[in-house]
Amino acid sequence: MNIETVRTIGKKLLQEIPPQKKFLRTPLGIGASGDKTYPVDKFAEDIILAGLDESGESLTIISEEAGVKDIKGGGRRVLIDPIDGSRNAVAGIPFFCTSIAVADGDTVGDMELAYVVNLVNGDEFWAEKGRGAFLNSEKIHTQQDEVFYLTAYEAQSPYRDIPRIIPLLSESRKTRCLGATALDLSYLAAGAISVFANPSPSRSFDFAGGWLLVKEAGGVFTDMNGDPIDSAGIGLKKSVSLLASGNRWLHEKALRLLLALRNT
């Protein structure tokens, strides 16, 4: 599995899922992760699975919709979020993507390749372990100074999550809840976002690709307690909260703000 294989899949997705299309809002049912599956989720997943099958490699797929599926007997883990931001997509909000990550092992720390494609404007983000992170073939780096220019966050349960991150949001010049974790982390890797926080536990296919992108671009990625998430298991269950920052100074400042609230 290499970056060109997944980029080929990305090009197919961009051809088949035009951003201006009105997607059906009626869910098909509940996917393997426990969330609603919309027709666009299933359509994107079918394209990805067909592309991976055509690669000829032995792979173990972990996908939000289909669950765990072996191709040619199984092998390296491929984590797929066919449409990250599917509620944005069906609502007509132009901020959604596909995320594909490959691991040679059972933990987040085993990630070796990540690919995220913005299905609205065609931006392609990818990273290979030890080789850096890229946006449209240009090497990218995270923010280098200590200012909270823009803090992005996810609030799965707003009444519970937002109070937990209020100190961080209050210290930020701008805040955004954009609704697609993989894209949030990708743009953080490119230096457009200072910090990303998600207080609720997330599934590995939601953030695995973003984790590698942020790390390879020079950022810091832990849970909301400041503990590394490298040992978090790969699977369909929700596992860890997320805190990603452009650099260690931003991360330390964010943790001080978050942990001070907890200790009051």
C-alpha cells in the first residue's frame, strides 16, 4: 500500500461525489460504528473498498459503515471514514472529506500512511511515517508561534463538552466547530488551525489519519489529560479524547487552561 494507491481512490471519489450535489437525507440504517449511515456514506465506502480490492494487497478493513472486513485473507489495517462530516454533506454544508489511514499493527502508534481528501475543494493531505506531511504535493508544517489564532473543536454533546473547553475557547482569537474531525486535523497540520479539542471519546478511524498528519507536520497530539494516545487500540469503539496543537508551547498552554478548570 502506498500513497499513489489511495490518491487514485481519492480521484475517483472526487469524480463520483460532486460537492454541489444534493445528497439524500434519509439514512439507510445504522453502520457498524453505531452512527447513522446515509446513502453518500455507503456510496463512498463502495468506491473505497473497490479501489482497495483492486490493489491486490491483503488488507484488514476497519470502516465506519461496514465494520471489520478482510480482503484476500487480511493483513495491514486500513481505517476508513468514507464521509467524515456526513451530516454537513446531507445538510448542504460544504465541509466534508474522506479519511484513509494504514497501520502495520493494532495501535494508533502503528500508523504509517494517512490520506485525507476534501471532497468540496479537492485538497489532498497525506503523510507517510518518517517522511513528512503534504498538502497537494507541497510539504506542510504546523503553526510555529504561541498564539491561539484559531481553535477548532468538536462537541458531540454540546451541553457536556463545551463547558469543559470554555477556558481554551475564551483565550482564542477565533473559534470554530466545523464538523469534520479529519479535516480539522489536516488543516491544523497545514498551520491554519492552532489547536483542536474534542472532549468526548473518539473512534480510531475518526482521528488516526489526522494523528499521523499532525505528528509528521511537527505538531503535538495527546488526549485531554495530556497523555499520549499512541497505544490506543484500533477498532470501532470510542476510545480517547483528543487534543492536538501546532507545537509544544501551544499544547502546554492549552493543557494548563483545561486542567485548571478541572481542578477548580
